[in-house]
Amino acid sequence: MEDTNEKLIGKTILNSKGNTVGKIHTLIKEYDSGRIVSVLVIPSKKLIHNNYSLTKNGEILFPFSSLSAVKDAFIIEELVK
């Protein structure tokens, strides 16, 4: 399972309009179960950052449960600010 999870790193995240949000950089897992709970995404250079809260390192944190896999990418169910 670890290898499968690590294959998610580098996958593209799209918003519901089909625009590229960025690429998965880091998986955040529960300590005991190893279940992925969140992902850190490096934003696309074309992304309007005002729509997202950034970490101090400039990444976007998304709950893993808000992602839906579509072929070789993920769609983010965005929350309205």
C-alpha cells in the first residue's frame, strides 16, 4: 500500500472548472493507521492564490477526502470562502 500511496506524489490537482491548481507534493497520514488525511499541493504558477489559504511554505493544504480521482489527475471539491 505504501508504494501505491507514494505514486500520488506529483499527480495534478484540477479544480471543478478544469483549471490546474497544482501538483501533490506531500501526503499527510494518520500515525497509527497510515491513512492519508491531507495533501500538500505546490500551486501552479498560473493559479490565482487569493482563492486558497497557503502554508508558510507557500503550499495549499487540502483534505484528502475532498479529492476525486479521474484518470491520472484529481479533482478538488472546492469550498466557497
